[in-house]
Amino acid sequence: MEFLKGITPREYQQKILETCEHKNCLVILPTGLGKTLIALMLAIKRMRDFPGKKVVLLAPTRPLAEQHLASFKKHLPELFAEMNLFTGKVNASQRKKIWQTTDIIFSTPQCVANDLRKGLYSLNDVCLLIEDEAHRCIKNYDYNYVSQQYQKQAQHPRILGLTASPGSTPQKIKEICRNLSVEAVELRTRESEDVKEYLQELKFEKIMIDFPKELEEIRQALLTLFNRYVEELKKRNVLFEYPSKINLINLQKKMGATLSRGNKNFNYLLGMSACAQAIKIQHSLELLETQTIQSFHTYLKGLLNQASKKQSKGVVKLVIKPEFNYAYSQANELLAKNKEHPKLKRLIEIVEKEKSKNPNTKIIVFTQFRETAAIISKNLNKIKDASATVFIGQAKKQGVGLNQKEQKQIINDFSEGKINILCATCIAEEGLDIPEVNTVIFYEPIPSEIRKIQRAGRTARLMKGKLIMLITKKTRDEAYYYVSRSREKKMHRAISEIQDDLANGKINLKMKQKTLE
């Protein structure tokens, strides 16, 4: 393709581009299969067809927007276009000036949405809007506002959505498509015929781990306590669903909203307290079943500290319960004997084995919780020639975290081999240009098919890869594993149906102009 330097498009990228040239398109492609190149080729095509018009590429985070800018600069001739990054750090009047002279703008959706609300500039002369990680294009996320304004204002609108996974329900996929006025969906998976040849073999290993008797005893004590709070919520006629952590959090929000509107319902006041304690026990059970005894113990200790400071009457009542004290003292005792969750021991064995087979191996261990990431990193650093580090997002409130500069440095060190194991939370799932790894390990399964697909996409692109999942038997680990598998299958079925319906004209997801006015 003219103007493209240092890279040759693959056949499937060319095919997808042909669709994108003529229709607003949602492109669903596994991580590492070149979504950015499709965006780049479409940008070249649109700017040639509409000289003097602009391209806007939006990504959910600044590092991701920077990454796209670097990629465009690398593969376009220097004088092809003026390219700039929009961030909140550049003041508004400056952004207004930059907009006038820039051909391709890279930004977060929040930044452009705020500017549009203030009327700093118009999208009138934008000939292509690209929204990366398009699975976020739901509800009131700023992607939607920018997309709507673009369709209202642009003379020559064309929209491209990019994602590794849009979600499992037809409703959610249709919502994304409707918000982007999608006319075609291009889907490729690791199994697609035109993609297979570009991918390496991915071995999947599911490791089942017994839940120890000592932890089962602690679990039973906490379940007794948990069931009492659940019974109370049912008697108060506020809980009608299965008492999962998410359902309890939603119930808490609902009761909180009613009370904040001035309705001093005494039943709700007492229900709020019971619900808050039930959520705390659910969380502690999750840590006990799926994480480490250390993180479970730290959490209980935190509740004891809250109680000693009398921060909440409910917590004061919770920590004096015999079941709570039993759980805390048992965890104390196990740690004193250097006992840990068997998952941690198994993880160390796996990493040792991988390192002995290949001393230069690069590994990502994914976990849900920051504290678990820190505990894993500390333990893996005891292995010969292992250099593990924690890779997490920015600080939450008073918590610890890594700023974007620190995250970049870690990725550089990982690329250069100074670090060979990343112990990462969800920050490493989406978008960031993390180098190819030999092995991806899930410390626990996750129910989200979007996140599962993104995590797995970190390996087996340029070289053979391995995906290992640790699952504790008879815990929520098993349930989450089957949930994400089932959702992934549902996702592919739903996308196929929507593709067929779009192709046969059975549905029209293009946003009608009148709905925008």
C-alpha cells in the first residue's frame, strides 16, 4: 500500500480493510494480530479520498493513545501528516490551536468529549473516527458522546471500532454496534483459516488444586456467619436473589440511594448494615478460596483495626462473633507454621520448571488483587535467575500504585530482559504494548470472557506459547472457569448472528440522523 513503510499487510488485514473502506465497521481481532495496522491503512485511504480532512483516533488511556501515535509515526513517511497527542495536560486554548493544524489526532475520549461540550472545535472536517477497545462503547462512556456528535457534525463520516472481544450477549454487542452506527462486523479468531498461519501453537493447561482441609474448616465457619446475615436480609424482605458479591453490592447501592433521598426507612437502615457485613464476608471467602492465606489474614486484620477505631457499628459487631475470631486465629496459626494456599506453592513449581527449560523465558502471572500480585512477586523472586516485579495501575485513593511513567519503565525493563516475570492485575490485559511472552499464568480464572481473551492474547503470537490456569477445586474458581468458557462460546454465536443479519439487511444498526438531532 502506498505511503506504508516498513510493514507489509497480511491478507486478512487487506480483506478487513476492504470492508472498512465502504462501511462503518466493528473489527474483532485477537490481541497482537494487527488491529492498529488496519486503522492506519484506513486512515491513509480516507485522507487520500478527502484531502485536507482529519482523522481522530481515541483510546481509553493516555499510554495507549501514545502507543498508537508511535505506531503511526513508525509506519508513515515523516511529511505524510501532522500528528499530535491530546491530553488534559495541554490547556484548552492550546488544544484549540493544535486542532486547527493537526491532520491526525490521538486522544482519550474524555479529552475530546470535554472539548466538544465546550464548543472548542467541531468534528465537521473529520473523515474518520477510530475508537479502540470499542467494547467500552456502552452506556454513558464518552466514546458514545463523541460518536454521536461526529455523526451529527461530519461531512464525510466513517467509523471504525476495534476490540479483541465485545462481550457475550447479543444485546451488548448490538448496543456497541448501534452506538458506532456499525454496518458490518469483521471477526477473526485464532481458529480463522486466514489467521491460523500467522499464529504460533498455544498449549493450554488446566491445573486443578485441592482445597485443603484446614482452609475448608475456616470456610465453613465464615459461611455460617454469612448465612446469618443473608437470612436477616431475606427476613427484612430486601434480598430476593442469590447472595453473590455483585448482587449484594447492587442491593447495597439500591438501599443507599433510597436512604440518601431522605426516606429514613428503619428496615433499610438495619438492612444496609447486614448487607455491608455480608459483602465483607463474601470478599474474605473469595480471598480464602482463590488467593493466599496472607491476603486473607491481612483483610481480617484490617477489619479488626476498623473495629478498634469504632469506624462502623456493624464491623464492631462482626469482629466479636466467635466464627470471625476462629477464622482469624486459624489463619494466624497457619502463617506461623509457614503454611500457604497450595496454589502459591504450585505456581512456584511451574515457574521453576519453565525457567529450567528456558532460562530466557518471559512470564506474565495475572491475578485479580494487588496484594496477591505483591505476595506472588516476593515469592517468585526467591527462584534462581527469576526477576519478578508487580505491574499494577495507578494508586487508588491512599493505596499504592504505579504512575504511567513507572509502568512504561517496567515494560521497557521487561522488553530488555532486566525483568522476566510480570505479576500483573487487569492493567496488563488491555491494549498496552507488552512484549511477547512464553507463558501466561492465570492465578485464578475470571468470569469475564472479555478479560480472559485479552489475557490469553499475550502469548503465542510470534513464538509458541503456553496458557496455564490454576483452579482450586470446589471453590468459585471452578464456577468462574466454566462461566467464562460458556460466555466466550455465546459471544461467537452472537457475533455470527449479527453478521448474518447485517449482511441480509434484517437489522439496521446505523444510527438514524433524526435520533441525533
